[in-house]
Amino acid sequence: MAQAAGVSHQTVSRVLNDSPLVRDDTRARVQAAIATLGYRRNNAARQLATNRSGRLGMVAAHLAYHGPSMVAVGVVDAAHAADYEVSLEGLTELTPDALERAVDRLLGQSVEAVVVAVAHRAALERARALRLPVPVVLAQGVTEGDRLAAGIDQHLGARRATEHLLDLGHRRVALVSGPLDWIEAEQRRDGWQRVHEERGLLPGPALPGDWSAASGYAAGRRLAVDREVTAVFAANDAMALGVLKALHEAGRRVPEEVSLVGFDDEPSAAFLWPALTTVAQEFSALGRTAVDLALRALGGEGAATAPLVAPVLVVRDSTAPPSR
């Protein structure tokens, strides 16, 4: 490339590394030579020369669900922006042993750091106990102030959903929760309950779900026959969709008779009928925080911390003051 561009090999290296110490016309000649010759970086050679792989590892679970998949997308996008590649290990079973096997596979690829996005309690406890030769950043199921932990404030999101319904005039908000062996499901339940306690109100019924629309539908059928229920907080949008179908089938109008709030702000939420009020999670910000913590740890900040990302309540057509 240096010969084709008529420059030194040091100048080619500066162009490849975006050095500002190259004149624009020289940079253009080198870039033209790169395009003509079809040059691609040899990452293996680069790793031998620098003793760095330029690769982060990530372990994620339940990638079929919207939230976990978007956490993974956020981390990958942020890593690419920082000129890192990502090796992703998706867990098909949520056990501590499966987590350790996934981490071992990533270490075999010479990753510089590992991001663990697993909100299941037992697996996350094992992740916290890992003693690895590279930094480990947690990206789900965390609380404010945790070391090397990036997260979205699930408790705050649930509070905002519940406060919105109570501020409209509803007195008891029912809950369709996620599985409580997921830390984030428990955090959302705690936020819902805490708001009722602070206002001296008795919470509405709490029914279990498993994040699926089918579980929301099953819970919604039970809630639909309870005429005392005028507001429901579903802990994700998929379950909210199931609740909405059950209420429609039972003749309970939304929001005229029952208000409904979800969580996640999936792309389809705005196109339900009625459009779903929900809590939006900024997964891109979570990804940037996780990658930033990993890079700070690689730079020597072993105890780096970051504030939780604040979720945002998106008010649409599925909530209104109670009709009675």
C-alpha cells in the first residue's frame, strides 16, 4: 500500500489509525490505495503486535425476549463505536455451570473483558463471584452503586408507571409480574408496592407471569372478572398485550373501564389498540455505560461505577382517569 500510494509505511499506519498528523491529500491517496488493493486488517497479527485482541465478550440469556436482546444490541453497537468486536454467548439454560462454560469459551477467544447480561438470581450470583484474569461488567439485575455494573433503574420505572395510574385517580393498581427469580422482575414489583405504601394505599392483586403474552392473557382473564380492578401494571409489554386481549374479550373497555401500563416500549407498543402507555428503557445508553466501564477497567479503574440509566414513562392512549 505504501508503494502504491507513494508514501512511507509509517504514513500508512497513521492513516489506518486515524492520526491527525496526515495531510488531507496524502490521506486520500492512501485510502484510494486501500480501496484498490482491498486491504483488510489482520486481527491475529494485530493481536500479536499489541498483545490486545480488540474484542469484548458478552454472556446474555433469553435473547428471544425484547429486553435482553436489546441489551445485547446496545452493547454490540457501543463496542463497535469504540472500535471493539464482540463475541456473544447466548445461554440456553440459566444455571451457574452454563454461565461458567460460556465464560470459559470467551476466555478461549482472548477477550479483553466480559459483559454479563443475566438477570436470573442464581446465575447472577455466580457471575458476581467469578474471579477472572479480565474485568467483568454486569449489565442486568444491578443496583445503584454496584462496582463495574451498568443497569437501568427498574425500581424507578415501576414507580413511574404506578404513580401515573394513581395520579389519574385509580386507588388500587393490579400487577402482572415477571418471574420473581429474575432480579429485574422483583425490582419492578418492589417499585409498584413501595408507591402504594408511601401513599397509604392497599395494592391491587398481584398475579405471576413469565414475560410471555400467554401468561399476561391468563392473568388478564382473572383480573377482568374483578370489577374492583380499574388499573393494571404489566411488567413488560408482551404481558400487557395478553392482558389487553383478555380485557377486550371480557368486554372491559381500555381505558374507559380499565387503564393499562406496560414496560419496555417495544416497537409494536405504539400500534396496539389502544396505543400502550409504557415505560421506555434506553438500551443504547445501557450499552454505552457497560462498554465504558469495561474500557475504564482495562485502563486501571478496577472499582469504576456508573449511575443507573433512568427509564422514561411514555403516555399513550391506554390510560385515563377512572370512570367511577
